[in-house]
Amino acid sequence: MLDTVKPSPDLTGFSRAEHTINRVRTVVHSIGSGPVLVFLHGTGTFTGFEMARDWAKRHTVIIPYHAGFGDSGDAETVDTVEDHVLHYMDLFDKLGLEQFDLAGFSLGGWLAAEFAIRQPHRVRKLVLVAPAGLVVGSAPAPGLFEIAPQELPAYLAHDPAAALRYFPKAPDPAFDARLGREVTGFAKLIRSEPQGNPKLAHWLHRITMPTLVLWGAADRLRPTAQADAWKAGLPDARVTLVPATGHLVFEETPSSAHYVTDFLID
């Protein structure tokens, strides 16, 4: 298992497009055909988007890189969650997306929720996968810089080997630079409140569309107990826990991708 190192995402079969959104170069990947499913990624894009291949059997899956993440350009003006949401409003307008299904993982789940709060009429169904952003005093997430590098795989996956296969075995400056850039981008978003948005819980009632909250049952990076707090604040939500799985839900348990498509076609 550890021999299958993936230092960069395999995007074979995906189409790639570049858009200039308010002077920010924004790279968008897509795959499949059918109803549109937009997926917003987490802080580390090095794991790739293999689960999208399963979704693409029924959907057109659109995956934009956040401003300042992945292959998208840097943007000094996009350094808050609100900025990212406005950026996506502009991008979706340019792509002609009037209504679509929206999913997000970790940081992407936070952005997806904030987008759905502001434009609920555009989101048919919402999927939040171990989302960040909600401040849960009874189950706080570990601090961004509290985890020693050697301990990170055990926080990302129930079986650390499932996370280690995405890291290079030998020093890789390009890998380190890409990941460091994304971690720095996330750090900017939590500079005022390390746990997320203290006001987010107050506005969850605006997310009126059916919502799936999907979580690894053994998540240490984003404590699984937070799932109950999300469900309590969302008007129409169901929670699904994936057994023996940590934060990297789709990477550690690839079969969990079907929970998303099952929910969307239900």
C-alpha cells in the first residue's frame, strides 16, 4: 500500500479550464455528464479527486480550485471566507450555473455552507463532508499548528497508512511548497477565530435544502462529535458516519463516494 505514492493528483480524464474572475486566475476541472455537482475541496489538494470518477457516472462534476489554492492564482483580495464565497458567486455566474448540487469537504464544506446560506435558491441539495467552520465548544478541533508533522497521518486517517500513501517518500520541495501555500491560505481564514465562524450557527437555518452531513466515524482532525451540532442547526439534514474512517473520508474508504450519489438521486 505504501508503494503507491501519489505526490500529485491524477487528473487523467478531467477537462481543465481557466477563468479570470475579478482579476483572479481560477482553474476549474470537470468530468462526467448529467446534472451538475459542484465540489469544493479541502485545504490539501494533494490527495486528488478520485471520488469524482464515481460521481461522474451520473453527474457533471465541476471542481474549481479556490483562489490561492491548487493551480489557481494568488489573490490578495481573497483572504476571508466571505471573499471566497463572493468569488464563487462570480464564478458560478460566469459558468451559467443557476441551480446545482453542491458538496464540500473540510474547508470546502465550510465554504459550501456559507454559500448556501447566502444563495439557497441556487443549491438543490447540499453535501457537507467533515466540514470546518462551525465553532463547537464541546468538541473543538485541534489547533492548526498543534499537530506535529509526524503525527499528521494519524489525524488524517484511522489507518495512518491510508494517508501516508499520498505523501512523497523522499524530500519533495514542490510538494512542500504546494501544501504550505494551501495551509497558509487556510490560516488566513481562521486568523481571527481558530475554530471557524462564531456566527455560523446563527445562520444555519437559512440552509433549507436537503443536506447530507458525511463524516468519518474516527475523525480526529475535525472531531466526529461536531456532526451532531451541524444536524441540530440545519432544518433538513441527515448524518452518515463512515466506520473505521478518519478525516480523509473518500481516500481512506473509497466506497463512501456512493453515499453522495445515493443522496443526490434519492
